[in-house]
Amino acid sequence: MSNKNNCALTPPMGWNSWDCYGAAVNEEQLLGNAEYVRDHLKEFGWEYVVCDIQWSEPTAVGYAYNNFVELHMDEYSRLIPAPNRFPSAADGKGFKPIADKIHAMGLKFGIHIMRGIPRQAVHRNTPIKCEGATARDIAQQYSICPWNTDMYGIEYGRKGAQEYYNSIFELYASWGVDYVKVDDIANTEQFPNRPYSAAKEIEMIRNAIDNCGREMVLSLSPGPAPVANAGHLCRNANMWRITGDFWDRWDALKKMFTKCDEWYAWRSPGCWPDCDMLPLGTIQLTETDPKYKNRKTRFTKDEQYTLMNLWCLFRSPLMVGGELRLNDDFTLSLLTNKELLDFCRYSEGAVPLESDDNHAVWAGKDSDGSTVVGLFNLADTDATVAISLAELGLTEKKVFTATDLWTKEETVLGSDVSAELAPHASVVYRIK
């Protein structure tokens, strides 16, 4: 049995198809973005390439889900890739050819799944990989996703329930999957009548991964996961969403400071509270609404710096969502700040020292012992944000220098570190 924490000693970093392709990503787009990660991002720690939702659906075209649509499924009620979208998956090959190509690039491959068993399998009462049990025997017919019609939940303790989860992760291991994002399994504020109801399914999934013969990162969505269940999440998952779907709106980014305040104490190797994806660059290419279709992120440049600064100081997993091949120089620069990314990967993480509706200060020690501090202006007007060196534990009588991790400009400090910041702007300093 594997140790779940071994495959996520640092926060996972990679690319996920959702923000740019929704439910409709195809093989060319997946491999094209993998090549970009290999050529431009791999050296900075980015390594996962994740195919998001609905890969078994042949008719997916955008962000809207097609209700009760026919999905591709094998003889054991397990979903398999739609070959019209993933041609290399034909003839039972599944995702193995794609995974092999991504592995050959020195990268890792991930997929999205919904918890449970396909409704079409239950309605047809098809076989599962457990003698004497069928799809209908293990389904919780009342356990359904409010926003996607594909699946029923699985009834813990029934004959075939654990065996079904074992069978799908056995399949994923044979494909070479390194990362699985399981959806409809972390509680959300939108559905308060569903208090952490999927705990037993999380445990079945954990057990299936531990016994499938291959290490896989387990990511839980959609969030926000309840802090009251942090211990259970740490025991069973590698990362879990602490928010609902995060998009490029300032109000959503500002709220993440509160979420990070709630969750920073639960970070540890193999256990990463997840702020969700980075909606940077060009996104929503397959959106049907002209207002959103094929657009640049709505975040200002200052807000994009603030996004990267908070995610990295908090040590969130980093999953960029834009179509990488359309990146401009600025977007690429956001993803290649080695000092900031190394803090995310190798430090013990920053903690919030000050936080209110108008500003925040986060600080922590980097792996080399230097102090890293982030100053954030959350207000809608210009403001000076400051913190004394004494509050940072820098009390020795010596001269301290602060280096801006983005501009590399150096400043000799007096008794505090401060910055005059535009609305929604931030700065991260390394102090030596």
C-alpha cells in the first residue's frame, strides 16, 4: 500500500483544461498545451497536464452540460474517453497513448471524474467487475449531483461498492494516470443541506488508489470544503478546494484572503488546501455566450500579481487555466517567477499577520532562512501598507535590505517595510 503523501510533497503545479475549453477539450488541445508546459514551464516546476470534465461525452461543445447524454462506457460500467475527441483512445486504448506522450515529455497526466457510477449503467443494470453484483446493486439512487446528470453516488458497504472504485482506479493505473480530480465530493456553500455527505466515498476512493499499484494525486472538488472536516481531508486527499469555482472577478479574489486565513494551518507535505485554478491569459474559448467567449482574463495586471502572490505565499496548488499557446509575454512572466514559485514549493509557507477589509500582510521564512513578506492593498483607492521589522521578528541591530521579487529592485529598510500600492495591488519582498 502506498503512502498518499509521497506523490505530493510540494503543492502540485500544472495546467487544467477547464478555464479555456470547459467540457469540450480534445486530444490536440491537450497535447498542444502539454508541449507548451514542456517547452516553457517545466523548468519552473510545472508538471501536471489535466484533462477536465466530460471526456467520455462525444457531444460536449462548451461549458454547458448536456443532460442525460450517452457516454462512452466499457463492459464493466467504467467511463472511457470519447474517440471522436480523443482518437488515440479508440479500440480500448483509453488514455494510455496520451499519457505515454505526456510522460515522454517529462510531465505527468491527470484526469477529472465525477464521484459515483454512471446513471446509464444503473438504468441498464450493466455488469461491474465484481462477481454477483451489478451497477444497480451499488447505486445510491437518491445521491445525485445538482449540476450534472451523469452519475449516481455509490452506497458504502454494499457488495461491489469498493470493488467498483477499485476497478476504475485499476483502469486509470493501466492508462498511466498520475492525478485524479474527483468532483461533486467536497461540500459547497450553495448546497448547505448536503453536509460533507460523501465522506465514505472519499474513503473508498482513497482505498482504491492505495491499492491500485500506482501513486496518484487525489484532488477533491468543487468546494468550499468545510474546515470542520480538515482532519478527514488530510487523511484521505492530497488537495481539496477551499472555494467554489474561482473566476476572474476582484470580489472573488478578495474573498480568498478570508479563505486562506481559515486554512493556512492545515498545509503540510501531501495535504494542500486548494485556492482553485489561475484564470490567466486567454480563457473560455468554447463558451457559447459572446459576452464571455474567447476572452482575456478580466483581472487587471495588478490583480494578476496579487493572485499569484497570494496563491504562492499560501502555498496553494497552482493549476493555470488559460490556453497556454496564446500566452503573451506578461502572462508567461507570471508563471516563471522562480523565486516566488520556489517559495510556494519549498518553504513552510507564509502566515497572515494582518488582515482586514482594506489590507493584508502575509510573511514567512523561505527555505534559505530569509524572510518573505507580502503587502496587499485590498481597497479600491491608493494606500500605503506597512509592517514593522519587529513584527516580522527582525530585531537585530543591523541594516536590512528588501528585494522586490517581481522587479528585483532593492530598498534599504528603516524600522519597517512598506509600499505605496494602487487599488488591488501588492508586492512581495525578500528581506535580508
